[in-house]
Amino acid sequence: MDGESADIAISLSTTRQGATLMEAEPSFPPLAVRHGSPLGYRSGCRSRGGCPNLHSDHLITCVDAETAWRSDFVLGRKPLDEPIRRDEVDRTRAVRERQASTNRASAKREPHWQRREAQRPVHGSASGYLKGCRRPEECPGGIDGVTCSEARNAARRRAARARGVPTRPLPVDTSPAVAKIQLLREAGWSLREIGRVASVGHTTITNIAAGTTTAIWPATLARILRVSAPEC
Ligand SMILES: [Zn+2]
Ligand SMILES: [Zn+2]
């Protein structure tokens, strides 16, 4: 025993048998500090070689007890003066290693950006589109039924407006055009003539007159209304 560990009140348990004896005869004086506990380390048993538990199968040295007590959550709840058994340390180490291997296995299974819930595409958003949801027919849609593609288009329109890009005009109702075409036809115009004078496609004029088309661009409506016939 060196001078350091002699500071500890017990120097009995020099062997495995000693440790057993120590526990079997608690009355042995003065048993104030037991080796293999954090308190043993704090009382001065600060080298592994100097601790009588060095070769014990059941107990660990005071140095190791201090380390285990500090590093393990469960062992850290034990009283400072209670010796830590070797099997307790082995058990916590086994638990730690099992957890570590589980973490490694799940890390292999899928990349971290897929594991993170927040990174999954939120359908019905422009970010969903950017994360790969590009086909409207495959998108389940957001809470209001908007697909990722629609959300992206809306976001791009908003961004363009913010940059000062003029917005595309919305289609307008064909009713005024239908009325005008009706008047022109009553005046003897053919649909082909109306289309040619208005610079509007014959098919478009036909569809408007037939009611197949119910919305046209404002510019188209304006061109049709501009067609001049003295009678109109
Ligand atoms: Zn010790
Ligand atoms: Zn989507």
C-alpha cells in the first residue's frame, strides 16, 4: 500500500477474497470508505495500480469507478460511497454499444435528409415541386387540393409580379363578342369575313359564335368589337 491509498480508511480488500470479506464483515473497523467507489477515488485512491480492486473480478478500481460514475447516467445515480460492480459497468457498456450499433444501422438504411421529417415534401407547396413532385397527376395535393405544380406556378407568378413583370391578362367572357358577331352576321357578314377583318382565327370566331368557347383574351375581344360595319 502506498501512502496515498493508505489515506483510505480501509486497506483490507487487496484481493477478490478481500472484497468478499469486506462485505461479509461490515463491522470490520472503520470501513469509512470502500475501494471501487467514486468516494474511494475522491479520498485519494487515484491510481489503478494502487487500488486493491485492480485484479478483482467483481469490483473495479476507484479510478474506474469515478469514470463510470461520471460518464454513465444510471451509475451516476448511485451513492458516491457505494462500490460499483464490474458487471454493472459491463452492462451499461453493452447497452451503449448496442445503441451505437443501432444508430449506425439506421444511418446506413437511409440518408439523413430522408430521415428528417421536416425535409419530406409538403404536398401542395412550391418546395414539394422542387423536392421532386413534378407530376400533378401523382401529387396527392395539399389541404386545399392544390398540387405542387400549381403551387409552384403561383409562386413564380407572385415572384414575377414582385419583380415588376406585368401580369398576363385574364380571359374575359365572350358575350359582347357573341353579340357583335350576331349583329355582323345579320348584316350579311360571313364568319370568315369577320375573322379576316378582325384578324382573329376563323376557328376562334366559329367557336365563339357556336358558344364552344366561352372565354377569350381581352385583346381578341377588342379586335372583334373594333370590326366596323356601318349598320353596327
Ligand atoms: Zn481504490
Ligand atoms: Zn406534391
